[in-house]
Amino acid sequence: LSDFIAPADSGVKDYLGMFVCSSGFGLEDVIEECRGNHDDYGIIMAEALADRLAEAIAEVLHQRVRKEDWGYASGESLSLNDLLKVKYDGIRPAPGYPSQPDHTEKLAMWDIMEVEAKTNVQLTESLAMLPAASVSGLYFGGKNSQYFSVGKICKDQLQDYAQRKKMDLKECEKWLSHSLNYEP
């Protein structure tokens, strides 16, 4: 991902953003009411709707960053189909997904943005977000930024990563176990 942001000494004006949004506050009350009415379908629909709404909020925020806040795409006028096909400049990768498999990056995001204090979106011990209908990620605005998948990680790569993160190798292996090409 660092390839998608200009180096500080390049003289290029560039940005890296981050966000957290949620539509899950109050969802537990709705679910409890559904449970009380033995309405399993209502539970499924409430959770699905909250998840989709959180994703929609994230997409609207990203569009606002592109068109207004950073303004690099102020003239952007895409159809819904083109938006769904990600035909805009910039990406919003999320920790735990293929281009950013390390969930521990959320810890830095929560610290920098003071997420829990400002939004009450919390991280569990396994770094899942609460409320569950929450989305977090980074913003990259470069024209060449694109989604990709990190391949399997070799031990020497993880050792280098752990050293740069100032994290114990065993801890890194735990968090990135699904991405390793070796057995720790």
C-alpha cells in the first residue's frame, strides 16, 4: 500500500486518510425485540440491513473525500454501476482484507483518530469492531492506487515486518497466520 502514497521528500502533495463509521448502535435492542417475538427472520434482516448501511456510509464518505474534501475528483459523475465497479480514482482498503491482512493496524487507527472516545466504536480482543455493523479503512487518492491481494508471506518477510512494526515475531505470526507460507 505504501506504493500508493508519495514519499514525504518527493515534493508531491499527497494524502493518506482513515475512517471509521457504524450503523450498529441500537441494533442489539432491535435484535432483542425480534428474539422476544421469536422472529429469526427479523434478526437476520436487521443485521443485514445494518451491515449494508455501514458499507453505504463508507462509500458515501469515500465519495465525499474524492469530490469535496480532497477534491481530486471534483468533477466525478459516475453511474451507480460504475461506482459498484470501482471506476473511480482512489481506494479504501480495510485491515483484515486481502490488500491489508494485518488486523493489528486497527490499533494504530483507533489511537490516531481516538475512535473509541469520539465514536464509541470499540475493538474486541480479536480486533473485531463493536458494533459489528461498522466499517474502517484507509483512503488512498492516487490515480494508480488499486486493490490487490498480498500473497503468502515468507518467514524472512515477516521477520522484517515484525522488526519495522516493533512487534514480537510470534505475535505477528499469530495475527497473520492465514497469510503465512510456512508453519510457525
